[in-house]
Amino acid sequence: MVEIGSIVFLFYSNLLMAEFTHANGQGKSLAFAVMDIFTMTNFGIAIICGLLGYWIFEYLRKQL
């Protein structure tokens, strides 16, 4: 769970950095950027990416 959570955290932090940079150019706030990235679609993508990353790293660990 820690590995999946860290992948999800990295996904959301990357989204937040990109969205805040984009939104800040339009004069919008950090709160707007946060509200814009926390959607069910983004959450689904984050969970799928987290699970895929976990499975790939576990596979690679077993190969070593």
C-alpha cells in the first residue's frame, strides 16, 4: 500500500504543479488548481497507474 500510495502522490503532485503553473498564468489561485485536479477521472487514473507501477516493481524485484 505504501508503494501504491507513493505513486499516487507523485501523480497528483505532478498534476498540481502543471495545473498551478497553467492556472497561475490566467490569474487563478492554488485553490482553483487543487479543485481542478481532484476529479474521479484523475483518481481512477492514479489508482490504475499505482497498481501497474506496483506490479512492475514487484516483477523486477523477483527477477533480481
